[in-house]
Amino acid sequence: MPDNETLWSPAAVRPVAGAGFCLFALAGTDHLGEAVSALLGAPLTAHEERDFEDGEHKARPLGPVAGRDVYVLHSLNGSSGRSANDKLCRLLFFIGAVKDAGAARVTAVVPYLCYARKDRRTKPNDPVTTRYVGALFEAVGTDAVVTLEVHNDAAFENAFRCRTVALSAAPLLIERIRAVVGTEPLCVVSPDLGGGKRAELLREALERQTGQRIGRAFAEKHRSAGTVSGDLFVGEVEGRTCIIVDDLVSTGGTLLRAATAARKAGARRVIACAAHGLFSAGAEQVLADPAIERFIVTDTAAPFRLPDGICRDKLDIVPAAPLLAEAIRRLHENEPFADLLAS
């Protein structure tokens, strides 16, 4: 984000003048679809999804799409009853059906993009799955792919030949962070070197919003064959409230390692932030650990794996719909994206 850019606020989203496009939300992303629809002042276009006895399925638009600008919203995280593979297949087939029905342009709005973490070879003959997913989207005729806080925005852009838009979660997280921490001295922590760019983007935005100098820190992390190592922790954390930022929370182990290191280095409080709360098996133990006081995530993925109680009590869930709606409006009206992007 250029230094002279003002951070966009979720309160700034406005309806699309005259609509003129079709918006679909596939099953499993209904809540996001309805919220985006309300913000844009454009109703969801009707569609049909059918499951067959042998596990196959079909989906088709019920409203006219020929010659229209079409946006299909679907988050590709595994959820109760449907895997990431299932959701990906359904989205691809639906995009193909919409293109076959004559849509002028189809944009896949994918808040959480599955397989984005496998963006390079780390072992001999490893797959580069992000690139294969990109080829699948292109094969069905996708014109653009929009996602939120993708694992590696450079790898995401390189994996697709169609237009890509990698949104930053910073505008969504900052208002909630400020409400939680008030005027306390802050430090933004990257839980690994790979997330340094994401952490710096958030730190700079917080400095502009608060007018105070905000510290920076990072934790060392190496992963090999499922084993995580690295003990180095460097940064300005003593006496400060630390904001650890990552793209997602899976088990939460990476965030907990950084939080524990920050506490040992003298941090007063630790707040963890991420765009996507996947909360895989084992996350409930991490959430219960007192090293992290609170977790701030968006609602791109429902925390269905977490039991009620202390785990849910420590969660602060921020709506992603305003940012997604703004991205759709700007795409449709051909407006610039500089203040929304992850780079």
C-alpha cells in the first residue's frame, strides 16, 4: 500500500449504482452471500444445487446470465459435511455452467482459497498444488479470482494466468484491534519470516491509524516432515501489547510458539489475529492456553470444530462481507484497488 494511501474502512462500503450484474453464493457460503448482497443492494441470483445418490452433484443458474457480469462467492475451507475438494469441484462446475450459459465475465470470489499453502516444492517430486488449482479455474473459463489474505500473494499471482486480486485483511482487523487494545503501546509480531510482509503491512496501517510508533518483532520457524523448530525471537516487545498476525489459524501451534516467546521477552498482553479461523483438531488446546489472551478472525470459515466454553469465549469474529462487497463493487465499476490489496 503506498504511504499516501488512506486505509479503507468497512464502514465506507456503498451499494452498486444500478447493479447490472449477477451475484451467486453457493451452499455453505450462504451467510457471506446474504451479507454481501445486502451491502451491495443487489439480490442474490437464484440457482439450483442438487446431490445425487452416488455422490455426484450438479448446479445451475436459474436467472439469466447471458451477456452479464457474474460473481460467484464460495469459501473453499473444509466444513461440516463437505471437504475442500468437494467445495472446489462444485465451484468449478458451477462456473463452467455459467460460462456455457453465455456469461460475459465470471469472477470467482473465494474468501478462503484451498491448497494455497502448497505453493512450492519442498521435497523431491512435490506437487505445486496452487498452480494446478489455477489451471482448473482457467479450464472452466474463470476470468478473475478474488481471495482474502492468501498464504503467499506472489505465488498466487504467478499460479494463475487470469486476473487475480489478493485482498488484505488489515482493514477488517484494525478496527477490532483498536477496540481491544485502546491506547496501549503495541508491537506487531510475525510468527515466521514468511509472514513478515503481512505483519509490516498491518504495522504500518496501525501506525497511520493511531498516530503512535508501533514496534516490530518476528519469531523463527522451520518446518520439515511435520516437525517445527526454531528458537530465535527478535523484537521490541517488552512492556507492549503484542499483535501476532498470520493468514490463518489451523491448529494454532505457530501462533502459540510466537506468543510464548513474546511473553518470555516481556510482552504485557498477546492478541492473535488471522483472516481465516480453520481451527483444526488440537486448536482447542491452543485456544485454552493463557499465553494468548484473544483471537481475532474473520467469518470466512465457521469455527464448527470448536466446543463451547473458553475456546469460543476467546474468539472475536469480524465480518468479512464489507471488504468482499467493496471488492466486487470496484471490479464491476472498474475502480482501483491499491488500498485493499495485500501488496
